[in-house]
Amino acid sequence: MDASDGTHDWVQRSRSGLRAAVTEHGAVLVRGLELRDSAIFTTVSRTLADELMPEREGFAHRNEAPGPVYSSSRWPQDQMMCMHHELSYSHKFPSLLILGCLTAPTRGGCTAVADSRAVLDALPTEVLDRFETEGWLLTRNYSSLVGMPWAEAFGTTSRKEAELYCREGGIEYEWRGDELRTRQRRPALIRHPVTGRQSWFNQISFLSEWSLDPDVRSYLRSVLGPDGLSFNTAWGNGEPFSADLVQTINEAYARATRREPWQAGDLLLVDNIRMAHNREPFEGDRQILLAFADPVRTQFAAPSTHGIHQQGTGIFDPKGQS
């Protein structure tokens, strides 16, 4: 029997136990499997998931294989990818992440996890109260020069389809020539759909300019302007976050972080709502595959049409009114 058949058989027999362990612990690492290529990983992912979903509104380039499964984000390997909950700004996000290691890096490169319950306990009450009231605001500039082109992010070259996606997801949008600018207000805390517990669930710090390397931030602001960054976050009313607040959030994540170096063949299951995850700097080759599983749909109110552009250019309010 091929080793991959043995891996699939074991995963199939262990599915219910693995899923229960993820619910109990938030993340589970399985070591010693024969995850040699994307085909084996795809088979394992389909076995473990109730449903696999494509990525939409991605913030960095990935390679996609049938499944759908994806490579890890193309991110400078000498830079930290801060803690975040995958697609927490989208109206459809995965509740389960399935990750597999084909090739482990020679140094670093952990996909560490942090329990959102510990983050909630660590953050100041007044900060959480304001987030619960206001939520947070994500502003994105989709560009072919820096960051993600809108066609790649939304999986379509049709403006009408992109606009429909935005309207259905409560996203304000504005066309600027061939490029797209969006804003979306999202809750910072949600109830876990299985446990019912309140969860810190967002990408407030990761998508903030204050989590960028200072030299990178200074360069991008000088080239693109303060409103031209690929992404940035703010309070729900549009008030900019302070560097101190973003640092406080990142420090809370750091205190809640657990890490285990990758080994080839590892399978990692992560409850995307309960657990944030990151990617640490690394050296050498690193091949990690990812599947987004068991999507959760969240309903958002459609953006207000007050102050919209005319000529059908969108429902983006340039004055920041909601």
C-alpha cells in the first residue's frame, strides 16, 4: 500500500477525534504523516473538512492548486507576519484552517498560535468596551503596483461582479480609474458558533501601518501617501489607531503565543475563530499548504448610500460618513 493511502486511511479513521480535539484545544498538531505533495494534502483536507472554500479578499499573493488549496502567503521571509484570524474582515470566513508542511525551513518559520480568550483577558476593559461598541474599520487600496490587484483578490475581472460582492458584504467601494479603494466596518469580537464564547476575532493589528517595519512604513507613506497604503485599520468611526494601541494588542498576542517548529509531514488544524496565527521569519526553503474549511457567513448591513458617487461609480463615501 502506498504511504499516502495509509495517511488518508488514518486521517479518515481519526476525523471525529481530531475535530473534537480542535474544539477542545483550539489547535492540534499531527506529526509523522506522509504529506509529500499538494495532491495528498488536498485529499486529507477534503476528508477533514465539511466544506472547502476559495479565498476572496486576500491581502497577499498565493499560489492556488485544485481543491482548492493554497500556498502560504508570499511575504518577505525576513519579516514577521503578525498574529491574525484569517479573513476576519470578510462576510464569509473559514472556521477551520488546515495546514500541511511539505518542506520545513532550516531555521524559524513557525506558524505560532495565540488563544483569543487570553488576548481578551489581557486587553484593557476600556479598549474592549469601545471595540464592542464601534468595531473596526479596514481601508484597502487594490493596485497592480503595490499589494493585490482587485481582480486577483476578488477572483474576477468583472467590475459588476466585484461590485456585487462588495454590496453583499457591506463593503463601500470607489473606482479610481482601473484601481479600487474599499472600506468596511467589522466587529472586533464575535460569539464562537460552536462554544458560544466571546472571541477576539479581527485583523486590527496585522493590517495596521503600525505593525509594519518602520523603514518600510516610512517608504510606503512617502511613495503612496498616508491614504494610499495597501491596507490600514482604524476605529469604527474612522479615527486612526495610535501606535501604542497596536503595540498593546501585539503584546497581548505575544503573551498568549505557543509555537512548535515545523517538521516535514506535519498537519496543523486551527480553529480560526478561537486561535490567531502568525508566520515567523525564516531561513531556507519553506513549503506550507493551506486549506480554508467550513465557512461561516456573517450578515452585514449594506453601506449607506449617503454621499455616494454618481454615474454608478460605487457606494464609497469619501467624507467618512456611514
